[in-house]
Amino acid sequence: MKDLKKIAVLTSGGDSPGMNAAIRAVVKTALHHKLDVDGIYKGYNGMINDIIKPLDRHIADNIISLGGTILKSARCKEFRTPEGRKKAYENIKKHNIDALVVIGGDGTFAGGNIFMKEFDFPVIGLPGTIDNDLYGTDYTIGYDTAVNTVVTAIDKLRDTATSHDRLFIVEVMGRDAGFIALRSGIASGAKKILIPETKTHIEELLERLQKGISENEASAIVIVSEGDDFGGAMEVKKIVGEHFPDYSTRVTILGHIQRGGSPSSYDRILASGLGYQAVLGLLDGKKGVMVGSVNREIVFTPFEKTIKHHSKINVELKHIAEILSG
Ligand code: F6P
């Protein structure tokens, strides 16, 4: 982009491990190219309420290993209104910002897309969400760490499940997406994985448990994605209890621990590469796109596509999970 002098960066929506590594990459790449960088705090709220501060190179010191986001994050209702976006644009102009890097999920890109169109303003996106549900990238920043967190937790649950001959039903995050459930389920050897992308036939779970009981498999792990069509872990526990009243069953809802923690090396490297490419993309005049990595190639996908489509579950992985749990 011609005349690019100052960019700004924000994180929005649910935070994810690796967002700080992405911020660091954006700041360092921008400074390398002699661009000024502002940080916008609390997502789009910071644009509306003028929580905007210059970031110097020291802001990026020692944040590559930190979970969360130093810029803080939020979901912002006001940015969905034309009045909110107008206030945001006035602040952006006041700070002489020429382009924006937004790090988040599809809601973040939907906001960025409207803003870009309304004010003809360059916005580029980085995929930051633990859910891995964004079209246009094989992996989102934070997903790998979240899966590792779940696997570590399930390994611990398995110890106590084995000691007590118990069934553990573990609920993982993913409102509309089963990526965390599927990958962590394979990595932890779960007996069954229930995900929102495929219809759950609860009788199949009951049959699988019955088989386990008949074969003297005294303990088991079942993973349920929070968005599964049958319901969450509590609903699954209820029906299991009705069919197998003597089977000692416990529920663990992993919740927000999946969103925290130091990012894995995979997430740090992904975030560093994509953050670097976002700044190069802006310099090159790109806008209205999310920077992703597909088959190890950098790909720029229009916001419209990332908003409209979801990344598809790998059906083969689901099949592998079924076979290996047998
Ligand atoms: O989108 C990320 C995510 O962690 C989902 O997996 C989860 O359903 C949601 O955010 C939780 O949102 P909140 O932090 O607002 O409760």
C-alpha cells in the first residue's frame, strides 16, 4: 500500500494462546519496515472508546511465551452498529492510523469487513481462536495449545478413571466445531468422540460402552464437544446412568483452562509467520483478507469466505478414531 506509515493491531473475540506471539510478529515486522504501530486495547471497544497507544519494540519483549493477549480482548456489541463504527473510524483518523491488523475469529472478521467497506479502510486478519473452525487455514493460532491442554488433562483423568474403574465424560470447548474434541480424542485414546459436525446417535455410544463392559474394560474416556447436537456432558451422563446404573460415571468440563497457558512451539511459529505475512500483505496493498497457512503455503482468503464457510472436519480422522477405539 502506498503511503503506509502507521498500522494498528487489536485482538478480539475469545483469546487464544499465541495471540501475543502474533502481536510481537506484527510489531517487529512493522518496525523493521519503518512503520509506526499502535495497539488498540480490548478489541473493537478500544477503537470506539479511544484506548489506543503506541507500541514500541520493548512491548514485544518476552511475550512470545505468554498466553492470553497483552492487548486484552472482548466481544463488542456497539461495533455492530453504524454509530459505533463511526466513532471507531473517527478515533482511527485521530491517531493517523492507515491500516489495521485484527486477530480473532469469524466475528472479528465480520466486524473488520463491514468497517473496511464502510470507510474504504484497509483491514487484514489473522486467525486467532482455539476452535480451529476458520476457512482459509489448516490451523488457527491457539488450537494446537488447546489440544495439548486437553490431552494433558485427559491423561490425568485416565489415571483416576483406571484406579476406580470409572467412565469419565469430558466436555471440551467448541461451540460449533469439533476440532478440539476430535484431535484430543485421538491423542488420548477416547472410546467415543461426540462432535457437532456429525449427528450423534446416542445408541452407538451405549452399544460401545456395553461392549466395553462385556469385555471387562472397566474404565473409559468419552469426549463431548460442548456444541454437540445431543447436548453436553451432563446430558450424556444422564442417559448413560439410565442404561448402566451400576457404572460409576463422572463428568469433567474442562472449560476455559483450554484458552489459557503458554503457547506450544507450533502456535508460536504459526503466529510468528502469519503475523509477519500480515504486515507484508498490507505493504503489498492487500486488504479484506485473512492470512492463513494451507498445505504449508501462505494463503490470503477474503473475509467474506472466512465468514461464510467453516473449515471442514477431516472425516478420515473420525473414522480412524472409531477404529482405534475398538
Ligand atoms: O470461540 C472460542 C470459544 O472458546 C469457544 O470454544 C467457546 O464456546 C466460547 O469461546 C466461549 O466464550 P466465552 O469466553 O465468551 O464464554
